[in-house]
Amino acid sequence: MLTCHSLAMRLVGASFSGQTDLHGDELESRLADVMEQAVNLLQGNELDGSETETAETEQTEPAEEARARLLAGFRWILVDEYQDIAQQQYKLITALAGQAVSDADARPSLFGVGDDDQNIYAFNGSSVEFIRNFERDYNARTTYLTGNYRSSKHIIDAANTIIASAQDRMKTHHAIHIDHKREHDPPGGEWETLDPIARGRVQILPSPDNENSQAQTAIAEFKRLSDLAPDWDWSRCAVIANQWSHLGPIRSICQREKIPVQTANEHDMSVWRLRETQALVGEAERLGPGLINTNDLNEWISRQQPSPWFELLEQALEEHRGTNCE
């Protein structure tokens, strides 16, 4: 299993190991170069620069032989989330599939999986047209996966209603439906009998247009539902927002109400960017310039809502105090 970029790096023998300062636009530029080199290799084109230096008398390897050598062992290729590929990924996949190879039997079998309804990365250069043109590009057979095995009928009907107005959909005549094993279940699932108010229907909860009020409304509804379910599990609940910053009030309310909470990006984000860290820095700045007494900051942490991150920051302060004492 490889991303398009990691496959391209493997094909051209590229590595960014040890280049810890490579990020942002420079990283994107380097990755784009690697992708272009990989496409050129697969198409039998010579690359520029030292990587393709050969003696003038050296025999050039036939393009299709070079391609066969590069893709030795690659017989079937499955591309997941095909609706999210961009121009560079499309060129790489086209080269992998060997559309220009004269011997059809020498081309790998290409299996694309995707859903044009789920294309959300157009802002990042992806184009839904690639999956919409997949059948034409590869003379492919299309199979529609329309049975939903996860959601209740009420949720599926709401989703079909919302997406119906979208134009040029691949599934215009292939509506999503509940899978056959559950087709006789209540439309609201288990909540049809558990919740006498919503009965498992999708709800729009009225709330003032501000983050704090919306957070209070969302958590209040969760708590109402938790009182109705005999096997309630908070780990099965999720709150989705347009921006990470909008989830701050949700997290604060959960901590105040002793509800276990975790933001999905906590393991990937810098500790410096955590709300707790920034709050601690703000308190340090409020105490004034110069050497800060860690006792003051520890005392401030003790007044905050309990949080694993505050505990971690408290440990950091203790280690800092021990280092200074030495």
C-alpha cells in the first residue's frame, strides 16, 4: 500500500530522509518534481540532470522494457478515493496503467474506487472529472455500490435529499439505499423506540449563531440522548465543525461536565498549538517579563478544568524547575 507520492519516490529512488527542514512550498515543489520524474520513467522519456547521465555510446533501453522492469510484480493496481486525485496523480496513474503500451496484455489491471459525491479537495487541486471520465479513459466497466450498511434509513433518506440537487452526478439514477439485511429495520434504527421525540430522524437544532451557544446546544442534546440509552458510550459520539477553532467551546464544556473528550488531531498537532499551551503562555505574559516563578504557573494550572494536556504542562514546569535548580 502506497500513496502516489511514495510510489513515485520508490520508482525514481528519491528520499527525503534526514531533511527535517523540508516543508511548505519547498516540499510541495520537490514532490512535484519526483512525480514528474516518475511519469517520465514510466513513459520511457529521458530525465534531465545527473540522474540520467549515460555514456553517449550506451544503448538506450527500449521504453516498454524499462517500464516492465520498473513495474515488475505490479499486475493489479487499485486506486482508492479516485475522486480526490489531482492532475499529477492522474498522470502517474495513467502512466502506471500503460495506456501508451502497445501490448494490451502487458498493461496492469486498473481498479478505481471512488465517489464523486465525496469530492471535497477541489481547493487542493483535485478534480472530480477524473473519476467521471474513468469509464471513457479506460473503457472500464462501472459497478455502483449503493447499499449502505452503516446508517439508518432516516439518515440515508436525508443524505439523498441533500445531494439530489447536485449536477452531473454519477449516481443520479442510482440512489443510496439501506442494505438488504436491514431493510426491514425501523427507519430510525434503535432510536425509533428509544427516543420519543426525534425517533431517529435527522434534526436541525435551533441555536443562536455563535460558537458557545451552538456548543451548549450540541452537548445538551447528547446528554438528553445519553439518559435514554441503557448502553450509552461517549466514544461513539462525534462533533464536526468547519474549523478546528470552533471545537474549543465543545471541548471546554465536555471537560466541565466530566465528559471524556478528544479532538481528532491531538496526536498530530504541535503541543505548542494546543489551547492549554497558549493559555499558559498568556498567563506567563500577564505575570510580566523576566524570569517567571513556576509556582505561580502551577498554581494557575490547578485552577483550570482538569485536562491531560494541563497535566503534561505541569510536568514540563516541574522538569524546568529541576533543571534550573541544578
